[in-house]
Amino acid sequence: MDELDMFFDCYREPLLEHLAGTVCGAKAPSASHADPRFFIETVLDAWERLPRKVRLSRVRRGERTFWYALYTMEDLLEIPSSERLDPYEGILLKNLAKARELLELRAELPDGQFASRPNGR
């Protein structure tokens, strides 16, 4: 297992916990990752601390699903809360639910959906 695999192993389960809470309210994330905004920043900071060679290595199977889920969760968090569900919120929630399923399976994103690494790769 290399550094990139360890990175995704470290953050995949907490991301799934956040997605479970965001998509269906099924359970709260663990205490160490309670604030989703803090969690997102933690993941991005950890990514930047990886050696440049690791960040520029080939993209792994299912990796784009991880980034897609993280970025979509961030987009959802940026929408001001209101009593009515914004149509865009509904789209994001639907996309997150599908991304969560794919992330659990370590599967690729379907055609038409894409996410790059924070460094644009």
C-alpha cells in the first residue's frame, strides 16, 4: 500500500459517514469529523501535504468518485439554509446519494460526471 492508497483509506470512511448524514440523516459523523466544513478542509490540507510525486501519480480506480462526493458535499454546504428545498439542492442531494453508493463500492463515476484532484489532474 503506497501513500496515495493510505490517503484514501484514511478519508474514505469518514467521507461516507458525512454523506450518510447529509443524504439521509441516518447517523451522525464520528466526533473527530463532526463539522463537515472542517472535514473538507482537513482532507484538502492533507492532500497538499502529500509529496508532489504522489499528487501527480496516476489516478486510481474510484478516485474521481471520492473527489466528486467531497466537492458536491461542499457545494451543498454553501447553499444558504431555508425551510424550502431549493431545486439545485435536490439535484445535489440526488447526486450525493448516487456518489455515496459508488464510493461504498469503490466504483467509477458514470459517464457525464467528473471530478479532478485538487491539483487539477
